[in-house]
Amino acid sequence: MGSAFAQGAFGKLYKGTYNGEDVAIKILERPENSPEKAQVMEQQFQQEVMMLATLKHPNIVRFIGACRKPMVWCIVTEYAKGGSVRQFLTRRQNRAVPLKLAVKQALDVARGMAYVHGLGFIHRDLKSDNLLIAADRSIKIADFGVARIEVQTEGMTPETGTYRWMAPSTAIEELQRLPGDYLEFMPYVCNILLYSTEVGLASIAYDLPL
């Protein structure tokens, strides 16, 4: 296992090798000093493993395996050589992405999410950080830790997801909503992705208040 190349709320991502294949290893460090955070992390870990093991599509990051030990939990997936869409746009330094590639990648996201929604799942934090670029430049949707099953009935809150990628109507309404209402994210997020890649912006209005 190599050095970490990304970091999240509960752990880090490492590049490794499994059976001769490059893989991404998400190491989650359980916050023992905070039972509440530990419970959230456990729920997200179980949710992500369950969803990744279920979802099998060319535009969904491929699940390889998971391990759960007392202090360290990990999830192993395919390694996306191109990094995230956000990293890709940052490297381009605001230079526009060729329209043909931008449209292809937006269609990859749409196809992947159509498959996810078709199985009754909802990805509630779809953004450029969670869209990975494979060696052939296709998009792989990742990070299903905050996803939900559409048939559940409890209310959802505005704290779920990244607000700069939310549809405005979702961000400002009171959130006693049906899970299916989150399907409105998709056209909005795809439009943001297509716009940001075409103009070469890594983020949209990133410093504006909500």
C-alpha cells in the first residue's frame, strides 16, 4: 500500500495493489472518543459496502472487497487513474474541456445514475469530487456512504449532501420530503458538471454564501 492521495471526514484513501491490479483503499478510522460520530461512520460504512456490492455498472466504481476490524475498517475498489473530475479541472487551470469529452462524461454520469435510480437507490452527494476518471476517460461514480434506499420513509435533512451542488429548490425548502424528491438533483447536477467542464471551473460559486 502506498501513501495517501485523498482524505475525507473519517479516513484516507490509499493506492494499493491486489492480485496484480491497482486498487483504491479507503481506510476509515473509528472515532472512539465520540460515540455519535462512530455510529454515523458505522452506518455509512455498512451502507457503502452494501451498495457497492449491489451496483454493477460500467459507470459505477467497481467494488473489490471490504474488511472490518476493531479499530480500522477499509473498503477496496478499482483505482481510477485520472483522479476526480474536480482534480482534473484544477489541473487544467480553468481551461475549458473539449466539448466532445465534456458531453461524453456528462452522459456517463447520467447513465450511471439512471442505473442507480432504477434499483431504487439515491446518491445524495453527487459532485465533482465523487466522479472519478478511469484510464479510458470514462466516469466512475463513487462514494455511496451517504446514499439512501428510496423506499425508506423517514425525513431527510438539508445537511445531507454538498449544498453547492444541490438544486436551489432543495436547498431552501423545509425538508419533510419524500425520498423520491431527491431525483430532482440529477438534471441540476449534470448541468453543473457539463457547465463546469465546458468552461474549465473546478467549482461553481464556491465562496458564495448559501
